[in-house]
Amino acid sequence: MKYLFFILIVFLSSFNAYSQYPVLDLDDNKGNPQNGAYYQDTNSLLDPFTGTYLLNSNGVYFKIVLQKTVMAFNGKYYEDLLIGEYEYSDQNGNQINTLPNFNQTLQYKWQHNIDGNSIIDSNISPRCDECLPNEIRLRVGLNDPITGYTSAVFIRRITVNNQEALKLFIHGYSTTRKEGSPPNPKPTVPHGTYILLKQ
């Protein structure tokens, strides 16, 4: 009888702990997230975007590494998240390398210089007329620790000569500066479209 009572206590305790974190689909987070919830990538939509990708052409070197992290806490709720770091240089003298940040312990996963999990379809601006029906893209943020800019990056999976690749459209940005200080320099990674091959 004591053994059955012990099993019942363990079961109820684990049920209570689990119930504190309602598990919702990541795609259901549409701008009004529920505090304390866990937005899980139940359909593994983030997984195909992970990996190391490289562009090394016409004087531009652009390498990004993307990883999926699960149940990352952002201060309000938990979520599965695509995180990353990058290295960029070009013949105009722009240069940045945040890849060593993967070796640092950060308080929050979203503190990586690439982060996000917004799943978007072809009709979300900027539209993707060449996308297939039901094809998904991702929208993430790319932080520039040199200039203080954060740019929006729209990521599409494509194939180039039978090789997996990502098509990045870097567009729009936000930044902060003190009142009266001169404008920040332009983002280190210029806005535009980049195609990076999976390594």
C-alpha cells in the first residue's frame, strides 16, 4: 500500500510540474504569447535550417552557423529557437566575426547575434513569388555588435546545383543611439540578397 501511495504522489507531482508549462505549437505564437507557456517546434520546422553555410565569391566572405535550441526562456515564456553566429568580410573593408560567441555562456539564448523562430509563408512581406505552395521561410534577427544595428533576415531554403543552400534577404534595421550623438555607421553586413551553400 505504501508503494502505491508513493507512485501516486510521484505521478501527481510530475503532472503538476508539467501543467505549469502549457505546451503550444511554435506556429501558434502570433504576437500575443502566453506567459509561462512553452512554444515547441512540434513539427520540426526549424531543423532543416540548421547547419553551416558559406558564401565566398566576388570578394565577399559570409559564413553563418545556425543551431536549434529547445525550451529557451526569454524572461516571459519558453520557446524553441534558431540561434546563430556569423563571419563577414568584403572588399569595402567591412569585417565582423561573432562565431567565437558560441564558446560563451549567455544568460539567454536570444542573446546570440542571430536568433528567431518566426515561421512565415510566401504571402508575408516581403512576398516570395518564386516560393512553392505551402513553402515556409523563417524571419530572424541579425545583430551587429559593431554598429548596434539589428536587421531583419528572411531565410529561404533552396537548392543550387544539387547542393542545399540558404537564400538570405537582409532588410530593414533598428538601432539605438544617445540623443545628440552622431548617427551610427551603416550595418557591417550590407542589406541585400545572399546565397550561402551548406557545408
